Amino acid sequence: MNRNKELAKNAAYLTIGKISTQFISFLLLPLYTSVLTMAEYGTVDLINTYQQLLIAVLFFQIEQGIFRFIVEIRADNDTERQGGIISSGLVISLFSAFIFTIGFVFLNNLVDSDYVIFLFTNVLAVSFSGFVLQAARGFGDNISYVLGSFLSAVTTIIFNVILVGVMRIGPGGMLSSIFLGNVVCIIVLTIRCKLYRFIRIKNISPKIIKGLLAYSLPLVPNSIAWWVISASDRTVVLYFLGASFNGLLAVSHKFSTVFSSVFQIFNLSWTESASLHINDTDRSAFFSDIINKAMIFFGCICVGIIACMPFVFSMLVNASYSKAYYQIPLFMIGAFLNAVQGLYSVIYIGLKLTKKVAISTVAAAIINVLFGVGLVNHIGLFAAPVSTIISYFIIIIYRYADLRKYVPIKLNWTKLKIFLMMMIVTLLSYYLGNVAVKALMLLAVAVLSYILNKEMINSIIGVALKKIKRKLRRGR
């Protein structure tokens, strides 16, 4: 299969699975806000936040290693080696679960909370759910990945309605629903992918365990650093400016979060494609082509959202949060720069240079915190997006320069210059222009976005039309 078509096909499959999980909070938000108090909802959010950190630290990001190592031998269809990876990875995960259980016993005696038990159960459920999902992706079974993600999301929704909406159990019901959704995912994928066939004591290999840890451990500080970057803005603003400003920050950040979720759908497929073709003789040309196209495409989406904001902001956001309007473009730029660095980080993953990823991300996290603290008393709420932009920009510069040693990436500077000019003019019209200027800018962005992405858009339209024609012919 053509590499570009393969990438597009995988992205289409993963879109379904990713959307079902990433946007589940939006689907359930009316239920949460009508039944749970702000304190109860805050408790759930806090547990979920620390859950992400604990999974990253305690389980060594081993699921990423499982995916990467299985992808490497996918074409060989070597069940013995696949069994070695699955069994060895499972040993690491079970050991982590054992250590976590011991730690929880002590924690439970120190913390007086009815919800700590859910932190324990959900960390385990989400971790092993990630394990089976990444194993399915490694095998190239994206349909199973989509099915597992979808069933997890649907199960969570159903039990939320029953436990939170009908039985009014509260935060406990909400957290139980997350646990049950992930358990369903584990059971279904274990059976569907027949993962039990690969789990044998004889398959456990110290060499594979060492290899998995060597790959995955550098991703731990990387994940912690990303956690710090995402959480530090809220912490700095809360400490220096107060809770009300944190509310503005949350609203400002919501639109960029949606953009980032959409990009992550593509990036899942891009990670797989890069891992599969990392040893191709023309890898530099292939990676350069995809990175250029993705950078311009998602850049245009970013600018398009900014251009639309003047006309939809008042419809989506309450007037009491009107000050959030001014931070949105900066958070969108930060999200775009995050996407660009993500395009580069995939190449490191393909090359198994995860230490390089960790070093640059940790440095960016430190820079983010320092600039956030240093600027907040001078520019207020703007310190949050500005510090984020600076940290992401530094990562991009470092990775672009460093990757030239391994896989030189040639950028399409002509298109990039046009895009940058479009972004600058859009920002000027956003802050300074009247309604007529903003409307004209929105039209200009739409036209320029089509011109910059003409080849990709026409290709997508062409494929869609062919499929429609085939269905019409079959219908006859």
C-alpha cells in the first residue's frame, strides 16, 4: 500500500477511536454539572489529574515500548518474538502494579478520603487498558483499537447515566464508570486479539525486558514534563492571580485543547507510519513531505479557528468570561507549536532515541515554569500562553537542528512564509480590526488555506467521490 494512503487510512480508523475517548467529557458535561456540585466535580478532576501522573511514573510508559517493538517485527509475523514482547511487557506491568499496591496500602492509612480507592483501581484499569490497546496497534489491528476505545467510552457513558444520573451516587459513580469502561476494553481486546496466546512463562526474556525499559524509561521524565507544562500554568495563575483568573484560563484553553485532540488523532497514525518506514532508503524525503503537509494543514486549521472566534465567541461563552477572548489566539499558537514539535518527536520514537525526547521536553518544562513565574506579575494572565509559546518554540528549534544528524528534514519555506504572513495579519485583525475587517480576514484565510492545501484537499475530495460513485453503482 502507498505510504501516504496507509497513513490516511490509519488516521481515519484512529479518528473514530480517539474521538470516542477525547470528547467524552463534552458529551457528559451537562450531566456532570447538573448532578455534581463544584466541589464534587473538582474532586473527580483532581483524581483524574493525579491518575495521569501516577500511570506515567509507575508503569514506565511500557505500553509505548510494546507498540514500538511489535511494530518492528510486524511484517515477520513471528509469534514467538511477539510472545516474548507481550509476556515480558506484562511482567514489567505486573511488577509495577505490585509496587503500586504496596504503596497504596500505606497511602490509604495516611489519607482520609472516600475516593482514594478509586485512584488505585482506575490507575490499574487505565494502565492495563493502554497495554492491550497499544498491543493491538502494534499488530496493525486498528479496528480492534477503535473497537476497544469505543466500547470503553460507551460503557463509561452508560454507567455514568445509571450511577450518576439515576442512582445519584455522585463522584464515586463517575469514577466507577471510568473503571468499568476500561475493564470492558481489557476483556474485549484480550479475547479479540487472542493476547492470551502470547502470555507464557517461557516467553519471558530478560533481554527483551531490558530493551523495553531502555526504550520506555526515558519517556517517563518526558511524560512528567508534559504534565508539568499542562498543569503549571493553572498553578501559577491560581497562586499569583486567584481562582477567578484560573476560570478565565480554563475557558481560554478549551479551544486549543480541542485543536490538540484533533491533531493527536493524526499523530497516532503518524507514529505508526514513522516506525514502520524509519529504515526506508528515502525516509528523509518521505518524512519531509508528511511534516510539511501536516504543518501547513494544521497551521491553517489553527488560524481558521482564530479567524472564526470573533463571530462565535459570544455564542459559546458567557459574557462574564469575556476577558478570555484575548488569550485564545495565544493558546491556539501554543497548541500549533506543540503539534509541530510532536511531528518531530515521532521521528525520535521511530529511531528509538527516546532519551532525546525526554531531555528537550524536561528543559522546556523548566523554561515554561520559569517564564510563567517571571512574567505573571508583569503581564498577568498573558504569562500563561506566552510561557507556553516560548517553551514549545525552544523544543522545535532544538529538535529541528538535532534531527539533521539522523534524518534531515527539508522545510517548504515558500509555503511557510505565506502561512506566517497569514497568521500575523489574522492576529492583527483579531485584536485591532472592526467587524468588516475580521469578516474579510476570515474569507482570506479560507481562500489561502485552500491554496496552501490544494493538493491534499483535492485528493480527499477525489477519494470521497470515488467511494460515493462505487456505492451508487452497487445500489443499482
